[in-house]
Amino acid sequence: MLQRLTPRQRFDILVSQFEPAVRQAFIEAIEDITSNIVLRRIVERLERGDINGAISAMNLDEAAFRPLDEAIRAAFNGGGVATVDAMPALRDPSGHRIVVRWDARNLAAEQWLQTHSARLVTGIVSDQKIAIRSALETGLARGDNPIKTAVAVVGRVSTVTGRREGGLIGLTTVQGEYVARARQELLSGEPDQLRNYLARGRRDKRFDKTVVAAIEAGKPVPAAMVDRITGRYADGLLKLRADTIGLHETFAALGASKDIAFRQQIEKGSLGADAVTKGWKHTPQKHGREQHEAMQGQMVPFDQPFTAPDGTAIQYPHAPGVPTRHTLGCKCFAEYKIDFVAQLVR
């Protein structure tokens, strides 16, 4: 006998279907940028002191992130279709079944996709340029030659994969600062600073013995080794960012499409807003948010927001405008229910 899937099971299936694609789309966008980099052009501009020109030569175009746009669109539309497919049969006063469909061309759907994608990609590119500018200026000020400065940003071409590895492209400004601080720690020769590096969660632990040896010897890690270590550290941070974007953007797309799918039926008159309620569903995690745990089971009418313990109004998990303290890494979702008695009375 077939068992009916629970709302959480259906949602988990959607996440497992779309999250890897969104994550991979971001990785492919970064690989597209780095694979088209001509190091000589960047070096030439740095030799002239033209940092703006060096950044321009990296071709950090928003167009490179179109695959990410498309992956998010697929998750958004997939979530909308799944939402209407899971809706119980709605009937009109005569008892006839009401046909419900997901309309990807609906104004609200199109606006969400356009606004969300534009803000995401513009933010990625803008933040990226800030991080790269800081790294280039710091490298040249430190006395590194233009080639070394450029390579530290764009990475080295691996003889194994043929791809650039260990650069800063794809990292956030904050992550770029992490790499810079790690480099300082390794070059310092100070035991406390070297131990700080060993506390970094995304470091490549295969180099820990080298760092421990430097601590015992009271010497800095050799510069060539520092380049290798920080390169692998940057790769670890890039993977973290890809994982974060994959999770966050998938949950944002699925949350928005579910809410808009219900809104579409309400606007069509197929369903009354007063007949719909939504409940907050917290997903247990190793480092879950206490506020979201406290919101588990909170029920509100469709057109009203949830309220977090700190007073934040949240239309649904990952809704636009919600502070990052309530979205980054969050795996909560909203479960919508239809009160058929209220719908029948309507």
C-alpha cells in the first residue's frame, strides 16, 4: 500500500532535487570566469598601477551568472508546480472540481524572479570587485610583484585539473579577509598566530603538521608553502560559499513559489484567503536557531506574518526583506493548510 508523503517529505524531495543544481550553477559560473582569465593582461595593468583596469580584465560580468539565474528559476517553477499538485481538490458551490494551475507568467511570479535574481547577481559581482580590489592593493603595498599579486587573486592553473585553484574569485569580501589574515598568521612566526590558523574550520588539515613544526621551531612557515596553504584554504571557503548559496537560494525559491502559488488561487477566486492558514516548521540542525525552534508550530492566517521571539515579522521562511540572521543557513519552511469548512461556507 502506497503511503502518502508528508509535507516535510515532499519539501525535502524538492530540496534534494534543486539544491545540488543551484550549487553547481554557482561553481560553474566561477569556473567560467576563471577559465577565461588571461593572466598577462591583468599583470600588464598592475605593472602600470591600473587596478581598475586589472579588475576589468577579469571580466566579472553579471552574464557569467546566467546559469545560476536559470537554476533558481527551475527551483522556483518546480516548487510552484509541486505546490498546486499537492493541493487538495477544490470545488465550486455546485460541487464541480476547480482546476488549479501554477502560472509562471503571473506578475507576482515574474517580479519575484526578476527582483531576486537581479539583487543576487548584482550583489555577488559588486562584493567580488571590492574583495579583489582590496587583495590587489594589499599585495602591491606589501611589495609583491604584479605576477604574484595577480596569481593570489585569480589562482594557479592546476596541472591535474587544468583549472585555476586557490584564488579569491567567488569569495565574499569577508572570506577574502579571512584568507589575508590566514596568510599573515602563517608568515608571522608567532606561536599564538600560528595556532589561530589551526583553529580555522575550512583549512586543509593536511598542512597542519607543517604549521605545528613551525610553532615548535619558532619560525614562520616558508612563503612558498604559505601560498599553497592559503590557496587550499581559499578553495575550502569557496566550497562553503557554494554550499551556502545552494541552500539559501533553493529555500528562498521554494518558499516564494509556495506562497505565490496559493496567492494565485486566491486572486483567481478559487480559494478564500480566510480559509488558508500557514504553520512554521522548524528543521532540527546541529546549530539550529533557538528563535526558530521556539516558532515551531506557530500558526497564522495566510495574509499575516509569523512573529519571531525578537519581534521580527516573517511572511514565510526566507521571504524577501527578512534579516540574514533569520535566513542564512535556515532550513525552516511553511506548511499551508486549507480549512474546507470555511471554504465551503465561502
